Amino acid sequence: MPAENPQAFTKTFSQTGTFRALYAAQDWLRENGYSYGSSCREMPIGLMKGDYFIAKWKNLTREEIAELDGVMQGSLREGPIEIRLKQALE
């Protein structure tokens, strides 16, 4: 992601239990109209507003990464998970 944007949005999910924070983050993204990519070990997961198929981070080009609306990262198994969007929610 580019340099921090003061208009950016960040949300952290700290649910305890195996994959609970990840599931909560995914639910929140769907409820707010975002698509998320597949996980790829310790790499971020791409986010886009709308209905998209997003490849694993390692398969995205620099141009595709620049087009993302945000990223999700953290410990997928045990949390916490942080969502960072380039723009604040409307």
C-alpha cells in the first residue's frame, strides 16, 4: 500500500479462538461490500470494493496491488486481523 492516507480507515478484529478474528473480518468485509483475496502465508490479502476475484498476493502485479482498495493482514489462525482501507468509509 502507498504511504499512509489521513483519510484511511483501519479496523482491528481481536476475537479469540482459531480463525475467529479472520472470520469476523471476512464477515465485516462482505457486509460492507468488499471482496477479499485468497490467503498466502504471511503476506497481506488484497481488498477491493465490489464483487471481484482477487489473486493471492504473490500472484498480483505491481499495477494490481496499486489498484487495490486496501489490505487485510495479521495472524490468520489466532488473530488479531487488521483491515486497512485507502479511503474512509462513507
